[in-house]
Amino acid sequence: MKNRSMSTVQKGFNSDLNIGSSHVHIQTEDWGKGNPFIVTKVFKNGAVVQSIKTPYGTVLPFGPVSDDQAIRLAMQEQHQKILDSLLSGQIHI
């Protein structure tokens, strides 16, 4: 993993799906408090087809926080939202 301002980052979430004949991989990661974003990338057959970059301030009402548990929950919620959107057909790849 790249060094992002020497700050602690949360371990990410990864999921694999088969949608039709396509293999889809969803990866959500925390870029750390020095670069306060939660990023989810959707890969289709190995290529990035969508990237969602959410600032901490959007999902954490008090901005960058020291509460790692809050960041972890925000990551999990974003990851699940993308999974649900893919499975329901709201996100087309």
C-alpha cells in the first residue's frame, strides 16, 4: 500500500461478484487522516470501471476524526451501498 502522509489507514473491504459473464471486484479503502477520503473502486474483468471518492466530511459529520471505529463503519456502509447498487442493477457496468 502506498504511504499516504504517514497516517494510519483502516484495512479495506474487498468483494467479488459474477454479474452475467463478467467478474466484478469491489475494493473500498481508507486513504487516512492525512488524505481524508474513503475510496471504492469497481473493477470489471480487471479494469477499473467506476471510482467513488467520498470525503470524510460527507460521511463523518465532524470531519476527520480520531475515532477509527467511525471511519471503519463509514467504509463498510459505502462498500455495502455499492454492492447493493450493483446487485440491484442501479449501477450498470
